Amino acid sequence: MKALYVTSLHTFSGKTALCLGLGLRFQAEGYGVGYFKPLSTHPWPVTCGMTDEDADFVRRVLHLVENPCDLVSVVLNQDLLMQELTGESPEDLLAKVKGDFERVAVGKDVMLLEGGASLREGFSVGLGTPVVAQALDAPVLAVTPYLDRMSFLDDCLVADLRLGDRLVGMVANKVPGEEMDFVTGVAGPYLEQRGIPLLGALPNREQLQAISVVELVDVLQGEFLCLPDKGDVLIERMIVGAMSVEQALPRIRRVSGAKAVITGGDRADMQLVALETATKCLVLTGHLRPVPEVLRRAEEAGVPVILVRGSTMETVEAIEDVFGKTRLGQAAKLDQFESLLTEHFDFKRLCEALGLQCPSA
């Protein structure tokens, strides 16, 4: 059995997406793939107890047979943190991680381990990424979002400093098109000279940052007023319709991409104008229901309408908190990420580093 620990330098770097993409690729190569998350700091209740939402999502996409609670070893909450800090914890957490990993790995060819949100996470309870990777004898693949040139290089050098010989490679994610030549032509050779393989440079794709209509409903605790079957529609842009109709119309038309218009539920004029454009969703705030004409026109145009309780400002803030941070829950997003990996990730080199035979790589 071969293990690969996938970790990140920053939150929302794309490590869950990377685990999914690699897992699907290894499955396509004929390997039996398993998944395991040593530590989660985001408890998520399910029937079996507490697990991690990302872990359960990976389980479903990869069609894993394990109970969702078996895929996460330690779900850290405030009580467990205090027990660790005061020496009252009933068990050795690192020993628990090793035992749980060994059970899940039975019968698998490749085990993908998902690390923390950063290389700092977990040290306070003895489960920092370098510690766990060492304990499980797992090589590490680190992914980091491309912020700017210096930050990217610093992230790679810090990963090398923290992980040492366990680091099998770096992946740059969300690289702007104008920076791709720098990453591959300058940063890549610079890192290679220092023994840090750059295995992938994934270009930024706005659709991968998009949020689906049903995710908007969940985040805003809203309700569909029409067309709930359009929940998988992806939204790439948000426009606030708080100005006059004369000001709003050219602005809405000028914004490209799949867009949602956020406006007060009592602004029928704004809602009808938005429906004359390529708007993909209407978000109506203040829990004010629109006039029947708006819903009739929305049905005709195939535009779902969501009603939320919050004000327009509260709604915008709630969306901004999650925009660009959603998982690959839609087939279109997952397919696109797989395509990016195929084109921009050196899967053959990863297989060689892991000692795996990948004929189609």
C-alpha cells in the first residue's frame, strides 16, 4: 500500500479538490483507493456521530464503502482541546490516528490523506502535518494558491523547511493567466534547483470559484420561490441592484459570466429589468415577496428566484464569506478540475515518486 499526504499552506487552497482529482485518476489506473483525514477542526454531525463534511463528500464521489465517521480520526472540538491542554485526554491522539489509519487502509492500493488547512494546524494537540506524516511514513504533496510571486516562492520554501525529505512536490493553484510563464519558466526551475519539485501549476478558472444556486439557498437560509430544479446552476458574479433602474441596466448587461442579481423583494422594477438580461438567478432580500408578474416572467425565462430574510447588505456579506470557497459539488466543476489536472499536473512524476506503475500517465 502506498500513502500520499495532501496538505496546504493556506485555507481554501484546493486540497480536497486535489484529493478528489488524484483519487479519480488512481481509480482510472486500476488502483483501489482509500481516503483518510487524521484531524478535522470542523465537526459535522451525521448518523454515526461526528465526522468532516469534506471527508464525507470525498467518500461519496470516490464511492468508498467505509462509514463516514471512520474516515476522520480526530474531530477536534473545544472540550477535546481543553482535555489535551490540561493533560486530561483519555487517549493518545497520535496513537489513535495511527490505529484508525491502519484499519481504513486494509485492502487499499493507494491511501490519500488530507492534511490541515495550513502547516501550522494541529501542533497544539500533537497532530501537526509533519508529525502525522512522519508517524504514518507518508510522503507529502503540498498545494498553495497563487497570491503573488514572492508569497508563492516563500510558501514553497516554507513547505520544504517544515516537511524536508517527505515533500514530494508542490502544486500552485489558481494561477492567473498572466503569471503562468513566471510560475513554470522562472519559479519552477528555481525550486527544482533547490530540490523542490513543482508537479503542477493549475490556471485560475472562474467557474471553479462559482457557487451554485442551491448553495446560495443553504448559505442564506433562503427558499426557492420558483424553479428549484435549477439548483445546480453556477453563479460566477454577484450584482447588487440597489441603484436606479437607469443606472442598473447598463451595468448588469456589461458584467459577463453567469450572474445573480441581489435586490430588495419590493423592487419589482429592478427585478423585471434584471430578467431582461442574462441573469441566472434573482436573490430577493428583506423577506418581501415579489409581485406575481416577477415570478411569471422568471418562470418564462428559466431564472430561479430565492427569497431571504436578511437585508441586502447582510446578504452580500454572507455570500462574500463563502464565494470562491465552495467544493466541486457539481459535475461541471469536477469535470473541469479533472481536465486541469490532466493538462497541468505531472501525474507520471508523482507515480514515480510513490513507486507506482501508471501505464496511461
